[in-house]
Amino acid sequence: KAGVTQTPRYLIKTRGQQVTLSCSPISGHRSVSWYQQTPGQGLQFLFEYFSETQRNKGNFPGRFSGRQFSNSRSEMNVSTLELGDSALYLCASSLARPQGQYFGPGTRLTVL
Amino acid sequence: SQQGEEDPQALSIQEGENATMNCSYKTSINNLQWYRQNSGRGLVHLILIRSNEREKHSGRLRVTLDTSKKSSSLLITASRAADTASYFCATAADTNTGNQFYFGTGTSLTVIP
């Protein structure tokens, strides 16, 4: 089976812009979670989608949003980018909780 | 914060030696998982231990869980240079917004050939 894929792998944006990141889970996996990883804050949970519904949400501002499509692919959107949004954004999929998650390679976002 | 903490933050050992890293967390959990991350890339799931389990093995990995102390340890036996990576524990817990994963701060392991 193909692993979790994320596009794009690298992205450079400027403050105030918005960005959309994409994640394709492993075939058959219906749960997709998003994480932000920074050197200062470590890995932080953003949200989880299951069957097109947001099932869990972390403590991030409303500028961070996401959605999941009927084929389980997921997108994450960040509006009005801030310098502090520079991070590695990781997507993970799983069959169901509480099983282990399979992570994609991440999208490295740099905000200038 | 429910985020776990790992100890030590960094560990350097010789190839062939054993590596032990510890994870402490703050609240009741459903399970605890260990992940490995190589140099800023995606995480790889290593092992999951449920809250009613005390010890689990997978190849050269041995994980223990002590829910009374809210702590877990990961032991890598007979380490190899390829084990060089950052290791994270993640706890799955029920919160008022659903079931969430909380990752620890990570242990950076260097195995010297």
C-alpha cells in the first residue's frame, strides 16, 4: 500500500497570505489528523477528521481550519499567515482510534 | 498542558549498547504510543501499549507502562547507528473535545558507530 502523502513538501509564503495543504491517507484509512511541529512547541495536535467530520480539535485559533472529502483525502487551510506559523505540518492517518497513526513526510511551511 | 515530557532530552551511546528513554504524562490515558522521527521527517509508529498492559515487546524494543506513576519507558537493545533519531511518546486520552493525541517533547538519540 502507498503511504501517506502530503503536498506540497515545501512552501514559502508571506505574512497575511493564506495557504492550503493537502494530505492523502493510506487507502482504507478514514481517520486523518493534522499536527504542527516547531522547535519551540514540539508536536501539537491541530484536528482530526473522520468520515468527513471534524471529530477532535486542538487549541489553535480559528485561522486554522480543515476538511475531509468523501475519499478521505484531507486539506488544511491557514488564513492570514503569521511568522509564527512557520513549521512542519504533519498529517497522519489511521484505520480507527486508538490504533497507531501513519505519518506523512510533512509540509515545511516558511512564512516570511 | 497534558503534553508528556521525556527524559533525557538527548542521549548518546555506542553501537551495541542499550538505550533507555522515559516518558511521563499528566492525565489518565487510553493508550501510549512510541514514535521515531528521523531528521525533521514524518514520524514512524513503533509500538502501542494499552492502559491495562504493563509491558510489551517488538523486536529490539521493550516498552513498559506504569499507570500509577503515569510513566513509560522505551528500551532499545543492541543499538545500531540506524537507530539514531528522535523518539516521542504520545498519549491518547479522552478530553472534553474528544479523543486526542498528546506528544511528548522527545528524546534525541545518537548511536555512535
